[in-house]
Amino acid sequence: VERTLAVIKPDAVHHADEIEDIITQNGFSVLQKRKVQLTPEQASELYSEHFGKMFFPSLITYMSSGPIVALVIAKDKAISSWRELIGPTNALIAKQSHPDSLRAKYGTDDQQNALHGSDSFTSAEKEIRFFFPDSIVE
Ligand code: ATP
């Protein structure tokens, strides 16, 4: 069993209960959950890999604009399986090519895309530690 970090972003938080139901219906177990509002500094730390890009300032404004829900979810191949369920980064493309994906359903465009999923084992562990610093790493 693998774990990954799922984030329900500010634009989708009002659908958090519905999204959590979809998560469990897809065979994930929810190990931990936290609702938090990131400061711009915390959002910059989370997205430090994008520092310097044109969209960085608006990404930070968006991600710190309201509460988000961070969930540690687990199942076999959780990382790839969750990214498949959320769909392409750009919600406009998701609506065209992956209409059943969660970004197609809850997202708006290339920035306001409703959901996040860690892209590798290393980033999953790092992002889980970011949101759940006192979680026990087995
Ligand atoms: P996430 O990290 O949320 O899973 P991702 O890994 O699919 O998304 P990244 O390329 O890491 O995408 O970008 C991180 C986030 O930055 C995206 O989810 C989106 O909100 C925003 N973003 C990415 N590309 C753009 C862009 N070209 N214009 C505006 N915002 C963008």
C-alpha cells in the first residue's frame, strides 16, 4: 500500500465532502485530513519549484485565498492512481480529453484546477510532512 497527498484547493473546498466520498468510492482510505489556510509564505514554500515562473505570483495568491483540505490517502499505486483520477493539470484540457476526471468536474482553467496530487514518492513524502509534520513515518 502506497500513500500520497491530495489537496482540495480553495476553489473546490465547498465540494470537499463530495470529493472525499469520491476518494473513498475509488478505493482509497483516508489516513489523515486537515483543513488549513496557507499564508502566502507557506504557499510559496509548497510551490517553491515554480519560483520565478510567470504564473508563480498568481498561484500563490490563489493557493492562499481561502481554506484548503489536505488529505493523506492510501491504496495500491496511490500516487499514479490519484493523479489519474484528478486528470490533466489544465482543467480546460481536462474537460475536453478527460471529462470524467475531477479537474474536469470541479476545476476552471490552467490555474484554478481544484485539486493537487503528489507526482512521485519523494514529493508525496515531502508534501505529507509539510501538512502533517508530526505524522509518524513508518
Ligand atoms: P499540482 O501540483 O497541483 O498537482 P501539477 O503537478 O499537475 O499540479 P504543476 O505543473 O506542478 O502541475 O503546477 C502546479 C500548479 O500551478 C497547478 O496545479 C496549477 O494550479 C498552477 N499552474 C500550472 N501551470 C500553470 C500555468 N501555465 N498558468 C497558471 N497556473 C498554472
